[in-house]
Amino acid sequence: MFSILRNARTFAQRTPARSFHSNRILNQEKMKASILAILYNGFKAAEEEPRLLGTVENREWLISQGHEFIVSSSKEGPDSDFQKHITDAEILITTPFHPGYLTADLFEKAKKLKLCVTAGVGSDHIDLNAAVKHKVQVLEVSGSNVVSVAEHVIMSMLLLVRNFVPAHEVIERGDWQVSDIARNAFDLEGKVVGTIGAGRIGYRVLQRLVPFDCKELLYYDYAALPQAATDAVKARRVEDLKEFVSQCDVVTINCPLHEGTKGLVNEELLSHFKKGAWLVNTARGAICDKDAVAKALKSGHLSGYAGDVWNVQPAPKDHVWRTMKNPLGGGNGMVPHYSGTTLDAQARYANGVKSILENYFDNKPQEPQNIIVGLGKYETKAYGQR
Ligand code: NAD
């Protein structure tokens, strides 16, 4: 597993959770909040690149708020900083890129918790039903990284369809066997491409596909797009998921992870995919059945699978998605979870977190689109039809 995890732990041991006040005088009772932030370690990269705001090291944007913060990357097990300090935290800041999993059990211990803020988009690492039950609000910075992800989706489709990764590997090996690559390389033009989920990211993917002259653009979502939006990209809605996947050459997943989408792409659904289809998932790893995907790729039923999200993060070293291949030795476009944490995206979600905290402390209303769970109820329809 566990080299990434071991590094994180080692770092956490070397530099234990940091607790600090800014030197601003906390003169208002309401400001004396205990804030716990679980972020990822940046190590040397964070020292060299101050715009890596999502890291434990470059946390000044948090401190400047004038509150007491505990910032750590240590998140697994009862001795982690996350589990030790959640009992006293009023506010929890987490990021999907290094998710602190706030389970229903941990909610029982988090008696002082009032607000969870996701630095990014996607709050499935928080047990949202438990948040409703305990009247803990959950907010994310909606829209902050949706272009970053949509661009990554387009790139992933192209690298699968055009057989890019094996082609690059040929070059690195010092070889030049064009036919080995070209035998499995195609154009995106003329293909049927569909998105499961046509929200902020899914729709932006459709928009970016328009100039590629695909045969057809499809979407599957329980919320219909407005007519003008559908017309603008000439997309067709398919209401039955099996029918939808059976028509697509390329499927991209852009819906949140919730009870209705966990394991949605399983062996049964994969059997309805076109033989040789490509699948791109930058939404959440657990939407796809890990072993069913690996099996479909190995048999050639899927020609390729790409994405940046994993069912557990950091992904274990022996995770089958790291090395799985199609029968021709390609078809794997997996990377660590980073599509939504480009430097451009980090600036946007850091600013978004700051304004959520300011609103909270100043008793101002939050931006409605950022509220996933309000006081005791879901405020969004994106996390399941309720
Ligand atoms: P959004 O809320 O704008 O859109 C989500 C859409 O999914 C909605 O239209 C909703 O109706 C639809 N949906 C929900 N359940 C569905 C289901 N069962 N079947 C079909 N459609 C369903 O969210 P968004 O900003 O587009 O983000 C979508 C997801 O992408 C996030 O929840 C997150 O998990 C993921 N994401 C990943 C990264 C990354 O870095 N890889 C970054 C941002 C977001």
C-alpha cells in the first residue's frame, strides 16, 4: 500500500499536527473556534511551489483567518490526528484529494462539530446522512474545479481512443513499431460519447466535445438539462442506463458518489456496454466495481479505462487499476487524484473555503449552490433523488 501512506505517516510523525493561533487578538467569543483541517503533504514540491495551497505546508491562507487551526495529513486509524482531534473540532476542513473519511461512527464522537467544508467538489467522504442526523452543515466550493476536471476528461478520452500511453512507452523504450500502436488507435470524430451525470462537469464535457464532430452526444441524468442547454450542444437524453451505455463508444462518469451510484458500473452493467468501449471516470472510484472493470479490460470487452479517482485514497500499491491492461497491452489511463487540483483550481477552492469561513463567522448566509447539507436536511438534489 503503502509507500504513499507510509510517507504520509512518517511525515506526520516527524512534524506532528500543527496547532497555532494567528497573532490577531481573538476578541469575540464567536471567533474562538477549533478548526481541524486534513490536507495532503506537499513535501519538496510544496516548499518550491507556494501556489500548492491544498497542502499541509502551504496553509497560511487558513491561518490568516485568525482562528486556532490544527492542520495535518494524518487521517487513518484511531491514533490519527484526524480521529484524535475531531472530538474537539467545531469546523472540519477536508479535501477530496486526501479524504478524511468522516463516518457515522466518527460523527457520534464529534459532539462539537457544526460545519464541514470540502476544499474542492465532492463531499462523499463525509457520511452525509449522518450529517443530516446530527445537524452538521456540509458545504463545498461548487464549481471551483469543474473546468479543470472537464479538461482532464477530454484529455483522458483522447489518450484512450488514440492509444497514447502505449505509444509513448514505445518511444521511452527506444522502439519505433508504428503498427503495434496504430492497430488500436482511432479518432474521436464519428464516435458516440455519453456522460452519466450532466451537471457542471458533465455539461462542460459535452460543450468541449462539440468541435470534435462526434456522431452523437448522449447524457443520462435524472435531472433533465434545460432545452436551451441541450440544443446548444445537440445532446440527446437517454433515460434507461442500460440502453444508454449500449449506444456509447465512450462513456464518461460525472455524477457524485452516493447510495444510488456506489457500484453503479458493475459486471452486469458492463455487459451492456458496446464491446471495445472506452470508459473515463473522474467522478469517484467507488462508482465503478474495481474488479469488474479490471476483468472487462483484461478480456477486451472494455478497450480502455482512465481516470484519477480510486475507491480508497491513497490507492494501495497493489491496486489492480494501477497495472491493468487490455489484451494489446494498453488501455490504462490512470493517474493519482489530481484533475481538480491544478494550481488554477487550488486558488479558486482556497478562496472559496475562506469565504465560507467568513460567512460562518460573520453570520452571513452561505452561497446556496455551496450548501450540500443544511441544518438537518439535504439542500442539493445532486446527491441522490430524495
Ligand atoms: P453537479 O452537482 O453539478 O452535477 C452532478 C450531476 O450528477 C447532477 O446533474 C445530478 O443530477 C447527477 N446525478 C446524481 N446522481 C445521478 C445518478 N444516479 N445518475 C445520473 N446522474 C446523477 O456536480 P459536478 O460539479 O458536476 O461534480 C460531479 C462530481 O464530480 C462530484 O460530485 C465529484 O464526485 C466529482 N469531482 C471530481 C473531481 C476530481 O478532481 N476528480 C473534482 C470535482 C468533482
